[in-house]
Amino acid sequence: MESRLARNHGFGSKVAIHPRQVAVINEVFSPTAAELERARKLMDAFRKSEALGRGAVEFQGMMIDYANLRWAQRILGFDSEV
């Protein structure tokens, strides 16, 4: 529960004081399949827009820019297939 609360507040990791905590922390802080897919699509949409000389684009009903691109890159850094 503590790990989920930390992630919901925007933290990207948590300190473990006992080895039994590691599995739960890894599970909670690892991106879900849906997050990975959204990050891939966001990155693709942004790169296409960027190739046209734009620094922002609409994606799934919201405007995205370089801050969103950095989020996607961070999420995809967890993906071993990238």
C-alpha cells in the first residue's frame, strides 16, 4: 500500500529496508502494458509532429509537448524490447 501511494504521488522508486520488500516495490513501480503502449504511441505521434516542425501535437484528446515526450522516454526505458 505504501508503494502504491508513493507511485500515485509521482515518485519513481522507493527504498527497501528488507529484501522481502523488493518484489512488491518492483511490481508497483514497473510500468504496465497499457502504460508502455501509450508511451510508444505518444512518442510516435510526437516524432511525426516534430518532423513537421511542430513542438506540440494533440494526442488522445490532449496537447503533448517535450515534457510528455520525456515521460514516454522514461517509461520506455523500463521496456527491454525498446
